[in-house]
Amino acid sequence: MQRSSPRRARALARSADPYDLYERSVQDPPRDVAFVDRWFRRYRGRTPLHLREDFCGTAALCAAWVRSDGRRTAEGIDLCPEALAAGRRRHLEPLPASARARVRLVAGDVRTVHRRAVDVTCALNFSYCALHERRDLVRYFRRVRRGLADDGIFVLDVLGGRDAMIDNEERHDHGAFVYVWEQTSFDPLTHRMKAAIHFEFPDGSRIHRAFAYDWRLWTVPELCDALVDAGFARVHRLWERTGRDGEFTGSLYEPKGAVSNEDLWWTYLIAEA
């Protein structure tokens, strides 16, 4: 999770915790746990117990994972000491000691850290897009593959659609604050994009560039090819169903044929070891 240096804030913005605001805006760890559990059972026919959260930030998923089952363990890896410290404070310290003992956080590069074999590795919130070169992406995927159990899976989400390739701003009102996603550039020749998250408050104060991103927007075919080259046996491409009104329903399936592009979409790939 990449933090930028905020401008001098006042009032509500000064007292707010950017990590708390981020989690409330874009994360839903219990939902992610249920998603991973459901699809692992579908492909492997058993309960997943050991999870690794790459690019874990505050490790909210790790905490939700061990809370969901007393047998489960979790490992979170991130380069940012500030995010890991926030995660320990926000998510690990409130856990019972028995659950806290089943979580391990590591400050390091996901491409080089040596780790135990796990059932599931997740790279969510498009975090792998910080890897701009294919060789680095494949190197990372190979490390993921080596760190999985024989029947392990790798889960990553993918962002796409026409609006993901243009400068734009999205605003979501959460009552106590407004979440602002601002995409400031996109290069169609390299798929490099830059974006930032801001938070605005009712008193007029603002946390400007609370989080900043320099990503390569990888496409589904590029990711699938890289996963196969990294040694994964099979890659499942999921898609979200639409209702009669044409709106996404939140229900995911594995399409057998072509799907229609949308202005903006967010889906998942599941790679089998």
C-alpha cells in the first residue's frame, strides 16, 4: 500500500486515519474470505487453511482469515513498514492471543521473500500492477507458484473497461467522508497509469493524495499468459453476471464464451498450481 506525503490538513482531515478511510472505502475482508473459501472448495473440494496475502498493506484480510476458523493461519507481506505497523495496531492487537499467534507479517519484497507452502495466495486491489515489466511480473508469479501447496491456488483481481483507460474522477459519499479516486494519466502505448485517492470531509478539509499509484494496467490475456509461463497448470477467468437492467449483480461465474466489454469492470483470475 503506497502512501504519499499529504499536504498540511486541518480539522477533520488532520485527525483522520487514512488507513481506516481506505479500508472503509475499498475493502471488505469478510467478503474476500467467503469468496476465497467458496472458489477453493469448488476447485479443490476441501477447506483452505493457510493463506498468504501479498502486498498486504494493513493485513485486514489476514486478520479476517484467522478469525473465520480456529485452524487457519495467515501470512502478510508488504514493503511498507508504516502500513504493516498500522495493520498490527488496527487488526492484530484486537485479536485474541490464540488468533494473533496464527498471523505472521513480513516486511519484504513479495518476489524474494522465502515462505512456507500455503493453500491460497492473494494479490488483491490490483497491487501487482506496481510491477511494470513482464519479466518482473513472471518472476513474481513464479515465486507465488513455488510458495503454494500442490493443490494451492492463486487469486488476483483485475481492473478493466473503457473508463480505466482515460483520465477520470469517481466520488463515493460515505457520510462521514467522501472517497475520491482520481486517475490523472494513461499511456495507451505502455498501459502505464497514474492515480491517487483523496478524502474529503464535511468541514471542507481534505487529505490530498492520501495514497498514490503508478501502475501498469495489465490485461486479462497478458496475465493469463504470464501465469502459464510461470508454471501454473490452469487459469480460470471469472466474470460478473448482469441482470435484466444490464447492471452487474455481484454474482461471479466462469464464462465459456465471449463477454461484452463495459465502461468499467472488476473481476478475478484464479490460477491452479
